[in-house]
Amino acid sequence: MAERSNRTTSNEETEYIDINTMSVHLGDSYYDVSDSNQKSHQKENQEKQNDGEKGIEQQSFLQGAMILTISIVIVKIIGMLFKVMFANIVDGVGNGIFNSAYELYNVIFTVASAGFPIALSRMVSEYVSKKRYKDVRKLHEISIPFFLITGVVCFLIMVALSGLYAKMIGNDGVRLPVIALSPIVLFGCLMSIYRGYFEGMRYMVPTAVSEIIEVSGKLIVGLSLSYLVNYLGTKEYREHHTLFGTPVESQSVFQQVLASYTVSAAFIGVAFGSFCAFLFLLVKYRITHGGITKSQLGNAPKSQTKKFLFKKLAFTAIPIGLGSFVMSIASTIDSVLVNYRIVSIMKSGHGNVLKGMYSFLLPKHENLFLKNELGEYSIQVFLFGCYGYALTFLMLVTAVTQVFGQSAMPSLTAAWTVKDKKLIKSNINTILKVTLLVTLPAGIGLSLLAKPLLTLLYGVRVEVDIATYVLQVMGISSIFIATSTPICSMLQAIGRVDMPLKLYTVGMLIKIAINYTLVGIPQINIQGAAVGSLIAYLFVSVAGVYIIAKDTKVIPDFSKILIKPLISALCCGVAAYLVNSVVLRILPEHASSLVMRFSVVPSLIVAMIVYFAMLILTKGITAEDLSEMPGGNKLAKLLAKYRLLR
């Protein structure tokens, strides 16, 4: 308690919410973490009374990050397979409907979870480090009714808003897919109960497995249903000029309505996968008893009241949730504005500029630049769909660093709770270094190899030509977007749960202002949508690192965590670009689509070799770094044998 009081006094002039001192204001009179004799006694009793009973094995930051990274790679590979196959079922319009529906879902789900899974993870980690296992168990009991009620309410809200949202973005085809997507809000809330809990216990396996189950349902069930709906709808229209028994006025209306049905079918598969993932987590918790043994519960101090725990959970969750909400609502506003600004270009008489830029769409896609029977343009939906193609690669990078944030939260929280300065410094440097080791080469590679990478995923098609210009900017943006997630997780771990909200609010205002301006310029249009993200997240990342350093009194070792990885990443990117240029020169002028699709593979192989070699030469990676990874000790010994690593 003395440490807490001192910390409060030293920061009394700083206006922010410190969760580590929140218990004082809420009347926390139950803590006695300084009683070392009691801890020792509890440990002895646990060893005597355990009787062979085992809890779950806690993992370090790198171990947890590795488990989640492996799962996210599997998830993204499955997700890519879905994207590629789904892109062969629908065109840019269908992909635009798919992305637009997800924009609303992201906002609703953010409201539904409201930061509670992250707050739950943080509090579970804090109480486990203090051996307050009864509080951990009670936190789980509190979370069940809360998430269940919230999930049902937000599910109903999403259904109710489907029509209004469709009118807002000027695309009625989004209404049905939004309704089909809404059950995922409920299942997502139910999964949050267990994912937040297990992550707080520093046990990442259940989260990893459940994510694979979830995306597998999307691939198998969602893809099968969407293909079936598209096939049957197309066949019926050709034979009877009706779509599932309803007469259709024209080809353009048919394509719009069929795209809506096809996307809805895919979302039913997503909902099925989410339900199966929830069942897995529920069973896993029942089997492991939440990872808390009877002896641990018996030796734990008296738990606090549910009212107190819920208050503390709310005080932790609300700023986190508001930060996520700001990001989601800004993304939705941005989506609406991007569509609106492109439509405004068409209505202002500058549609010929877009026609000139995208002349390769003519004459096959002439209807995109014309109003349909409903008086609506389709070009904005098509371009936003192309933007979604580039967004797929951005989400790949951010998904990996998101798991770093998930693993960083409980590890750094535990170090911060016990005030271990050395461990805090080690955690901060490790988290930043591992994050930049991934984001720097990924971002530079996406920018320099934009077209070949898009071709690898989607094949040779006109949408790729448009998405290439977007990805060239988005690649650099991805460095800062992906890095901001672990940075904000670290801020939350050290008690600055209010700061991500403030940073994201300013960042998103910057993003909206810049995108509104640039997308409305006919010569830039959709390509300007990535520029705002670049500037906004650059601000969030730099400001976040500054605040972490200021509050923890830990200055990150930028030479090791930034300079050396950056030099290695630049060499990696240049090598990949040169190899790709040579490969394209060697290939015949009229090479097959399959050959063009995989022409980037040699570049990726060379890039990985050059990057790893440069990391060793610059000492950007050490034997200690490798030892934290599965099989890393063997690799470190092998490299040391040939004097490549010290």
C-alpha cells in the first residue's frame, strides 16, 4: 500500500486515470500484498495440499505471442483462401457490399464489448500475480450475464439499423448482409468472456484454437453457401429472368441483388463458425476449471464484493472501450465519406476524370459510371471494393501485431503490478523490438511489391490495377497502424487506460479530415484514403512511445529496436524489388495467368534470406532473442558454431 501511495503522490499533478491506484478511490481495503510471510505460508500449503492437481501453464510474452502468431498465420491463410475463392464468386460490387457490412459490424461489436475483454484480461492478470484467485473466479462469474445481455441487445440493434445504414451509404444491397452478420455480435460477446479470461491467465492456446475454428466455419460453410446461392440465382435468371421467384427488371439490378444474397450466405457461414468457436471455449473452461486449482482457491485471501469488482472492471473498461469505439466509428464515418466523396465527384460533373483514370474498365464496366434504375451510381462501391483488396494485406500485418498486444498486456501488467523496474524495461524493449521486426519488412515489402502481391492473391484482374496504387501507400501506413496496437496495449498495462482513447480521438480526426479532402479530388479519389491513415497512426505511435517512456522512466533502446531492423528491412525490400524486376523481364510477354500469379514467389524467398542475413550482420537479433522462440536454442548454437551469431 505504501508503494501505491507514493506513486499517487508523485503523479498528483498529472490528470489521468491510474488503474493501479483506482482501488484506493473505490475503497479497496482487502489487499495485503506486502505480507511476505502469508505468501510463503500459502505457497507451502499449496504444495502440500495440491495432491497432484494441476493448473494451466502460464506463458511468457514471447511464448504467448508465438502461439497466437502461429494461429493467426493459419487463420490468415484460411482467410486468404476464402477471399480468393469468394472474389471468384462476386465482383468488385459484391466485395464492396461485404466490406460495407463489416464496417457497421465493427462499430456495433465495439459497443457490445466496450473494452471489457481487455479490461478482464488486465484484471485477471493483476489478481493472479497477487494470488487473489477468488477474485479471479468472481470476475468470471460477473462477466457471463453482462456479456450475454449486451450481446443480445446489440444483436437486435444491428438488425434494427440495417435499413438506415443502407440508406446512409446509398446502397440498399447492404441491408440483408447486415442482418445475416448480426448474430456474430452475440457469439463474439460470448467468446469474449473466455478469451479475455484465458489471456489474463497468460494461457493463449484456447484463444488460438477458437480463432481457427471460427475462420474454418467461414471458409467451409460460408463459401459453400455463397457459391450455391450465386449458382442457383444465376441459373434461374438466365432461364426465367427471375431471382428466387421475384421478377428482375434489368441485368444491373440482378447483379446488385444477387451480390446481396451471395454475401448474406457467406455471413451465415461466419456466424456458424463463431458459434462453434464459442462452444469450444465453453468446454475448455469446464475441463480446466478455469486453470485454478482447489488448493489455490483455498489459500487465496477473501474475495472482494461483486459490486467492487464490477466497478473496477467498468473503470478499466470504459476508457479502453471508448478508444476502440472511436476507431470503429471513425472507420465507419470514413467509409461513408469515401463513398460520398466519390459520388460527389460524379455529381459535380467530374466523372470524366474518373473515366479517364480507369479507362481500362471500359467498355465492359461502363455501367459503373452510369446511374441505374434506382438512380444510384456503382463506381463508389466498386472502388471501395478495390480498396478492400489492399486492406486484406494491411489486416494481415495488423493481425500479427494484434496478438503481440494480446500477449503483452498480461506480461507487462504483472511486471508493473509488482513494480519490477528491470522486468518492465525488458518487456517494453522486447515488445517494441518484436513488433518492429515484423512491421518494418512487411510494410516496405507491401509498398514495393504491391502489384505482384495483389496478383498472387487475386490473379490478373482490373481490380488489382486500382488496388495497387492504394497498397503502395497503405504498405507504409501499415508499419504505424500495426505498431500502434502493442503500444496502446502497453499503455493500458501500465495503468494509462485513458491515453489510447485520447490518442485515437486525435488520430481519427486527422484521418477523417485528410481523407475527406483528398478523396474528393478527382485525380486522387480512392487512392487518397490510405494517406490519412498514414499520418494519423504516425501520430498515435510516436506519441504513445513518448508517454510510455515518460511514465515508466524507461527509454527504449532505439538502436536495437528500430535502427538495425530498419536497415535490414530496407535491404530486404530493395532485394525483393530487384529480383521481381528481373523475373518480370525474363517472363514471356504473354505469360499465363498462373505464371504471373506466382512470379512474386522468388522475390519473397530472396527477401526472407536477405532480411535474416542482415539482422545477423547488424546484430539486430541475438542469441538471447532466439532462445525465447521454439527451437531457437538449436538455431542459435548452429549460427554460433559458424561464428555468425554471438
